[in-house]
Amino acid sequence: METKPTLRQNNPSTLGQSTNINHSLPLSKSLSLESSLPYAIEQNQLELYYQPKIYAKTNQIIGAEALIRWNHPIWGIISPNEFIPLAEKTGFINEIGRWVKHEACTQNKAWQVAKLPMIPLSINLSASRFLDRDLISNIEKTLKETNLEAGYLEIEITETSLLENEEVVFSVLDGLRDLGVKIALDDFGTGYSSLSYLNRFKGKLDILKIDRSFIRDLSGSHEEDSNFIVNMIIQLSHQLKMDVIAEGVETMEQLKALQKYNCNTIQGYLFSKPLPAKEFAKLLQQARLEPNM
């Protein structure tokens, strides 16, 4: 899940995050996007940006999240909040999902060939895409085509995915783990059944991402409700042998609180906004990042 900026920035969200069409979108623009979306891939208008994930103890880059952008020839950079609902409406979402998966794996392999630090890349899957019966075979095919080891690909899913069809979900999770692909549970804490489902899926999820709404309210006093909740989630995750990622980290106060609670990984504008591949490669070359204070 992409880290949201503060009010001083305007940052789109991730692939599959929102399924609600933005009704404030002008009709002419909506129709234009819907008609041109099927040609976005073949005309090379889609692009992935990458936001680093930072090891909280050393500031080392230990991963990244791939986030989609649409460089429209008329409307410029289009937020996924605008075009992903259109893609779902028209059934084009699966083709975009396949493109994202292949592009992310191809780019990661290219960085490895260039002798840059080897890190896993995560991609987001919507609930419908996660339950696609061909998902496992498609991922296996993509990894072979790009010659990328499975350990360098991570799949981020939301709790909605777990709630859809438990029997199918268990099968998909087992299939991904058999491939060697890690699974992260995104937006943790926003669903109604988070704790019960976390226990039910123990051993099948590798990473838990704490939703930014909790991170935003972290206080240096460590006495606020959000501090208690975040600390509890981190300790619970460690008990279940899951890594923890705090997303939406924007201040040193938030970072210090998370370090105090032994959070594994930090993602947010405090270290870097999402960047195009060439710019992200420069960060990766540095290996470590200092907070943007």
C-alpha cells in the first residue's frame, strides 16, 4: 500500500486500493480514460514507481513497493484512484495486474544484473485478482520468464481478500508459499476481524503492514491510544513470527516511537516518496537512507 503524503503533497494510491469510482471526476475525462485505458499498455503509458522499505535499526533499504502510474497523453499523470475502478469496471484489471507483475519482476532482475543490492519487490493484488484460479501458475510463469528467484517477489493483499472464500484463500496462500513468494497483509487494523483472522492464518502470512491511520497519530509521549495499539500489534506480530512494516511514516517522532516498539521496517515519506525506476536505482546504490528532516 502506498504511503499517503501530508497536505503539502498530492500522491496517488496503489493498484487495487480503491474500488469506488470518483464521482467528482468530470464525465468527459472519465469517458476519455475509459476509452483509452485498453491501449495504455501497448502504447507504453503505464509506469511503475518504487518506494523503499527501510530497516528501522540501520536505515538500510531492505525492500520496495511497486506502485502504478498512468502517463496519459492528454490528462498527464493519472492517479490509480481514478483509473483502477475503471479497469475493474471494464474487466481490464487482470491485464493490468499481469503487466505490473511482469514489469516489477523484470525491473528487479535488471537491478540485480547491474549489481545493485538485491531486495524483494512487493506488488499489490486486489481481492478478485488474488482469488484468480490462474494466479499461482501465472506468477510461476512470470518468475521463469524474468529469471527472478521467488524470494525477491512479495504479494500484498488486504483483509478483504482473506474474507472472500476461506478454502480458496488457504489454497492460494499455500501455493504462493510453496513457490517461495512471501505474503504481506496490508492495511492491518482497518478490518472488523483483524485479530481473529491473524490467528486463523498464522503460519501462512509472512508480513503485517500497520495501517497509516494508526501511524499518523503516534505521539512521542507514548501515552496515546494509537501508541498502545501500534505497540500491541507489533508485539503480537513478533509473537506470531511475522515481520512488521509501518507505512505512512512522515515524522521523526513517529520513527522514534516505532523504533522503541521494535518495529522491523519503515515505509514512508520520511525516507522517500515513490520514485521512477532510474531514480530509485540511485537510492538503491546508496544502500542506506537518512530521514528527510
